[in-house]
Amino acid sequence: MVGRVRLALTRGAGRFPGTVVALTLLFLYLPILAVGYLSLSPNAQPTVPIDGVSLRWYGAVLTDSRFVRAALTSFGLAVVSAVGGTALGLAGAHTIVRSQLPSRVRGAVALVIGLPLFVPTIVVAFGIGVATGVADIGFGYLPVIFGHLFWVLPFTTFLLTARYTELDDQLPEAAQDLGADRRTIFLTITVPLLRPALLASALFAFALSFNEFLITFFLAGSGITTVPLEIFGKVRIGATSFLNAASVLVLLLSALIAGGASVLQRPA
Amino acid sequence: MTALAADGLTKTFGDERAVDDVEFTVDDGEFFALIGPSGCGKTTTLRLLAGLSTPDAGVVRVGGEDITDQPARDRPTNMVFQDLVLFPHMTVAENVAYGLKQAGMPAADRTSRVEDTLALVEMSQFADRDPTQLSGGQQQRVALARALATEPDVLLLDEPLSSLDRALRAEMEAEFRRIQRDAATSFLYVTHDQTSAMSMADRIAVMRDGQIRDIGAPDRLYERPQTRFVADFLGDATVLSGTVTEVDSTVTVDTPAGTVRADPNGQAASVDETVSVMIRPESVTVGTGSITGTVIDHAYKGFFEEATVELSSGGQLTVRRGEDSTAAVRADGSAAVGSDPGAFAVGDSVRLQITEAVLVEA
Amino acid sequence: MGTADEQSTLREGVIAGVPVSVAIAVGVLPLIVLFVESIGPGLGTAAYQEAVSPLYRGTLLYSLGVGVVVTGVCLAIAYPVTYWVAHRCPRRYRLALLVTLTLPLWLNYVVLNYSWVWILARGGLLNTVATSLGLIAEPLDLLYNDISMFIGFVYIYLPYVVLTLYVSMERLDYRLIEAARDLGATNRRLFLDVILPSTLPGAIAAALIVYARIAGAFATPAILGGPGNVMIASLITEAFRQYVDYGFAAALSFVFLAVVVVALLGGATIPQVREELRQW
């Protein structure tokens, strides 16, 4: 008896961690599956269980003018964030990894760029909301774009920093020795070698911007509405099949983009 | 004609003078080696010549023209890096063509020049391959081709063979020599491996602590080094201290190994002065001679044996013996018979004669 | 690199400057404006005094408390999960599993919060399944209260903790565990003596990143919380939406920010924790 207890104790944590992993996966994906399941209900207010399978709510979502407008805005913002966020991220990564600036300066740059990760978004969002009012910039696309770039920047910068450090720092020297100037080195050596990371960065930035809620919420003065804002507004009113269908579409989009980015980021 | 001249080059890092007033020239078509122990400043010197680093003082000239203020990309020099640093995202041919592209050569000319250069290094069939898939020796050749494609006036090589195993290194050394002759380009080859340098170079400069200690042809440096450091660095040497007893065409020195007649080797010597005498192991014949001693250590090196002999008069001498030398006398007085003269054994007593010695600076 | 060093420093500065300007313009300037607002026209502390009055102090403490509890639960779950993935999972599934566990980070958290409404509602999935299986007699009140908000928080923030903790868990040398077992360590000892000390900086870093976000969260309490679950973000949002005078809300934000920053700096003084934070 004592031997068996000791065996159980020393044989390891047993199946406990594995069980937790399984339960966690269930926990994480069950709600998503639930929403997906309920989105197939033919009724405006789904019953549990659903009585019948219908795709009409997907159709309703895709033809809802308000929702489509929000989707286009979100999409446009996301593209700007993807491109701008990656370009800025590359500048940031270059500064942190390769620049000749003193290491204190580089550390400070990393810290400032990383602010969104540590400062509670509510404070930042509130601050931007107040600042745009005070500065009389008025609500509009520009503050929202800046807000999204700010949010996206730490992710793109640190992703690119990780890849940048892996580059052989003698490659620019070899290119230089063979006659290339800085611009040529950047275009023929640095960018091609960073390409997978740049694409992954753009995709992550796209997903992050598309799903950004709080900053946009505070800046959504007149007329600007994004998909997260629309969904939030409808959630406050009540849960419906329409909402479920919209949710599934949004989740699928983000999942595909993020999944693609993950594949790009780590070549097998 | 001088291909490359370094004049008074100095570079300091913090408190340390990595390169201290370095001066030397490389002639047209010459294979020149710059050697020295790790940390002596040879790689820093190379980078100054390449333009990847700016000297604090001094001038770099190529073909007579002062290029000290030119950045690396404008200089008529190309470098082969120690880690080779081939561009991993380009094919072999694209790597080789890179410098030509930067120089603005049209595509058709580029293609033919790349072909010719790859043929020179015998890598023609690898033109479209991924350089990361090649073996070490093959990558060496590609690196060489890439640097030679633009036909630079001087090729700078930073210990490119240090990561190869011995057999491959020997093969590549011969290849480097051949390619250098065929391309008729001046090579400046930096290494810490003196055997490599001696087998490839027309002339060698020995560096230590940022300064050049001696420059000359390999045979001159080996047989008649100027300083003890150079003597020790290039091959094995025994350096004995002794007092001068007589000076005429040779210098007679009283050393722990007995009386030695040494070549003055450009050193001024007067009677009663203390001097250093260098003796190469192969300059000592075993079997006959006035010097006696006992073997205290020996090593088998393949085609020769080496022994450390404790001399009866005090002091030690390193001796070498190939297969055709005469036998040692065993402790019991017997001599070995037959084609094998018999190995040195610890405890054997031997008779030695010094056939050659030179004076060196301490 | 060769000559022209001054020119390159200027250029480096410009390259560095662009992203930094964005970060400062959006991150720092508004905070300055906010601060000015909180002091008010007369440079007084009136707004702050009101902000720390018992009513609002209560909300602040509640928010911080929720942050701490949720972070603790997330860590408790993340430990066995990251341990299993890092040291028990067959190598070829590791990456896919990690991606699956952290995918929710890239999904829309409004939607993610909302999805629990359907599970926890009186007529929702959990209640319906439980009553039809006979586990409970009557549907439970699981929505718009502490429970639903708590679940929502764990749901949203678990991936953050898993991701951050995984980095240090992966670095833990499994041979240490084998050696300890070989010497007869029980699971408890193993955890306390081997796993915990080695991964503690990572855990602290994860906690710091997540607890502030939870305490300052808006969407989760708004979607899954009830009238009794007022958190600091709701107060600030209300103030923004309704009041003309932002001073009070600004003061509130700063008090909150101050608490968060102090904790962050406190944690960041430990060098190992700083290293972990660099992963982000």
C-alpha cells in the first residue's frame, strides 16, 4: 500500500496536466462552437436546441447596410494599420537592433513603443478622447488611425525585432564591400530576408486593428463605426441570431488571418 | 608596381592600440600573408584596408591612389570574410553577380563574367544552387568567386580556411594559390596559421600587439628571423642565451649547449655581449658531435620524430630526426641495426652537432 | 561603417523618431492633457479628493481585487497547461497546440465575451443541458453577475498568461525535474523547489501584463457583468459620455494609473522579471 502510494507520487504528475490541457481547450472553444451552432437557427431569437438549420442570418448580415459599412471601415482601417504598422515596426526594430544610437536611447525607444502593453487601454483611450476634444481636432478618421497604429506598434515591432536579431550582421558589410549603398542593402538584403516576418507582422496587425474596440469606442464621434462597435451596440440591446452570424463571420476572418500569420512566422 | 600600400595606420579602441603605426606594401600579382597570434590586430588592419573601419591615423593607397577617405563600397578592394557571409536568399550565380550589379554592368556582360569566374574556381555546375546547401569547401570557392568577379585590384582574405579540417584546408590552400595566379590578382591573406601562410605566400608580415615585427619571404623568415618572437611563431625553435667570445664573419657564442658559431643575421655583436641564438631542430644532427645529452621527452610526428634533450652542459635542445639520420646510441651502448634507426627513447644518451644557428633579437 | 558617421546618426535618429513620435503622440500626450484636466482650471486637487472618496475608492479596490483574483486563477490554470505543452507534448504537435491555445488573442474580444451569454443565460446552453440531464431542478442564475464576469475575464486573459508563462516554462530544463524525481521528490516538492523558482519571473511578468488590463477592462463587465459589478472603466466611460467636466474622470484615471504603474515598477525592479517582459 505504501509502495503504491509512493509510486503514484513519484511517477509524476500523472494525468493531471494533460487533463487540464484538454479541459482548457474545451473551455476556450466551446463558446465559439456554441455561437456557431446557434447562428444556424432559423429564428431571430434562437432556441436551445435550435429547431432547424438555416443560413439566412448570414445572408442578413452580409446585406445589412449598416454592418457592411462598418465592415468596410474596419477593413480600411485594418489595411492602413497593417501597412503602416509594419513599416513603423520595421523602423522601430531597426532602431532597437541595428542602429548606432547609444543603448540607453534604444532601450527608451523599446519602452515607449511597448507602452500599449502596460498602460491600461481605458486610460489611453480616455486620454485620446479628451485630447482630441481639447485640441479641437474633432472626431474623425485621423485620430482613429493613430490610435490603431499605436495599439498595433508593439506587436509588429517586437515580432520584427525577433527576426531582425537573427540576421547575420555581417551581411550588410559584405554587400557594402561589393559596392552597395545603404538603400540598396536595405532593398536587396534586409527586406528579402525579412519577408516572411514582414508578412506575418502585417497579418497580425490587420487582425489586431480589425478587432480593436476600446480606443475606437472613445473616438467614434460622428459617423465612424467599426465592426466591433456595431457588435457591441447590438449586444447591449440583446442577443440574436443576427448577432451570432455576425460573430461567426468575424471570428472566422480573424482566425484565418492569424492562422496564416502563425504559419508564416515559423517556417517548419 | 605596388598594388596596395599601408602607411602609418593606427586604430585605437578605448585604451588599446589595436593597430599601431602599421606600414607595409603588397606588390602587383603578389600573394601576401599577414600573420600573427590571436588579438594581434591583423583582422582590424584588414578591415581598415577594406574600408569597413576608419583609421585614427595613416593612409591607405591602392595603385598609388590615396583611398583612405573612401567608404568600402567605392574601394577597388574586395573582401572574403572569415564566415564567408554568402547571401542565403540568392543562388550561387546571383551571389557572384552581386558586385557586378552594383557596378552597373549590363545583364549580358554580367552573365558571361559570372560564368568565367565560376569556371576559374571550378564551380560552374553549381551556378543555380542554394549556397546554404553546399559543402564548406564549395562555399569557400563561391565566396572567392564573388569577391573576384569585379576584378578588384587587391583581394583581402580574413582567415577563410580556419573552419575547415586539415585535409580540406591543404587542398584549398593549393587551390587558392592556383586561383590567385590564374586571376593575376594581389591577395592579402590574414591568418594565425603560419604553416598555411608559409605554403601559400610570396611574402609574409608577422604582427604582434598591433605592430609589424618582420616582413620577408617565407624562407628568409624561417631561416633568418629578426626576432625571437618571429622565430618562435614560425615553426619550432630553440633560443639560447649566450655570451659572445669572438666576432669575425661569424659570431662565436658561449651557450649552455656549448660553443656555437652563429650567423650574425644583421645583428651587431661585440665580445662579452649577451645575445640570443636561434637553433632550428632540423639544424641539429644526431649521432656524432661534441655535444652530449640525454633524451628526456620525445614525440612521434609521423615522418619525423622529435626529442627534447637535456644537455650535459645544462640547458635543453629540441632535435628532430627523419628516417635517414644516423642512429642514437642506446644507454647500453648498442646501436640499432637495419633500416629503422630506432626510436628515441627517454633515457637514451645522444651526441649532437649544431650545423646552423643565427642571432636573433631577444 | 566607413566614413560619414555624423550623417548616419542623424538618419538613425529620424528612423527611430517616426514610430516613437506616433507612440508618444498617442500614448504620452493625451496623458499629459488628461493630467491637466484632472487638476482643473484652478490647479486644485478637488477632483482627486472626490476621486478617492469612499464610494469611488470602493470601485477602485474592487477592480484591483478582481484583477488579482482573475490573474491568480489564470496562473493556476496556465501552470499545468504550459508544463504539459513544454515537457509532455510530443514535439511535432507542440507548435500547433500552442497556436490553438493562443489563437483567441487575435479574435474579437467583444464577440468572445458575448459568446458566454448564450451559455450562461437562464435559457442558455448550460442550463438547458443540465436540466435535461436532470443535474439541476431549475435553471441557475449564471448571467450578469460575478460568476459570468469572472468566467469572461478568465476566458479572455488566459491566453495572455499561457503565452507569457510558456516562454519560461520552455526554458526549464526537464532534466532538473528528472533529477529531482530520481532523488525522491514528491509532486509538491517538485513544484515548490524546482518549477516555481525557475518560472517565477515569467509568472510575475505574465501577472503584471494581465492584471492591469483586467482591472481596467471595459468590455467584459459591460457585456457579462450585472449592476453590482461596477469597475473603474465603467465609471470613466460614464463620465466621458455624460459629463462635460472631465476633471473628475481624469483624476480617477490617474489614481488608477498610479496604482498600476507602481505595481508594474515594483515588479520590474526584479531583473529577471524585466528579462521576461522583454519577450513581449
